[in-house]
Amino acid sequence: MEFVTMQLKILLPFRVFAEKQGVKRIVAETREGSFGLLPNRLDCVAALAPGILTFETETEGEVFIAVDEGVLIKTGQEVVVSVRNAIGGADLGKLHKAVEEEFLKTGEKEQELSSTLAKLESNFVRRFTFKTAIINGR
């Protein structure tokens, strides 16, 4: 019996981070927790949370990559992971630290920016509505 493997492609916004053949298994993290993929699993889509993506090949063994939030798509034997940022080539402890320092803090900054923009927008709408009411004599 021939052992079936997967092809893994990790995409960043402006380049291909990694392409791997002969992948035996993949473990990814979502907001709900970790889940694993084996070659014969049904096709699926998952929203990834910042965390550690693990995969195993015959030649490289177990490989760890820190990934920012993104999406994972499995169709047949092909798995495509599209994330905003990824870091590889470090030991597991350093990758966990990178996730905490770079990816999670970036998310917090984006939330603060989004909140500030929402406040500016609501303030603009309130002032515009007020001025329109004055002009119309209400």
C-alpha cells in the first residue's frame, strides 16, 4: 500500500514563504483550538489564529513555523495556508515568543486603531447631522 502525502504551500501577501512536498501531517491553530490534517481528511477551510503551524515530512521531520492570522484551505492532497506573516528556522521556544511579541501585539494595535477610527467616524457623523439640522432649521 502506497502512503499518501500532501503538498503544503504557505503564502504571504507578496511572496511564497514555503512549498513542501511529501507532507505526512499538519497541525494548525484556530480561535477554537488546534486541529490536525492527515492526507485522507475531507476537504476543509479554517480561519487561523496567530500561533504555531506544525508539519512533518519524511526528509525534514517535524517543522515548526510561527504564523499570523490567516486561512487554511485543504482541497484533495493540496493544502494552502495564506497568512499575513510567518517566521521559520527557529526553535519552538523562540517561535512562541515571536507569536506573542509580533503577531498578537500587532493585532492589539490594529484593534486600537480601528476603535479610534470608529470614534472619529461617529463624531463626524454626529457633527454633520447637527450642522445639517441647523441649516434646515430644525
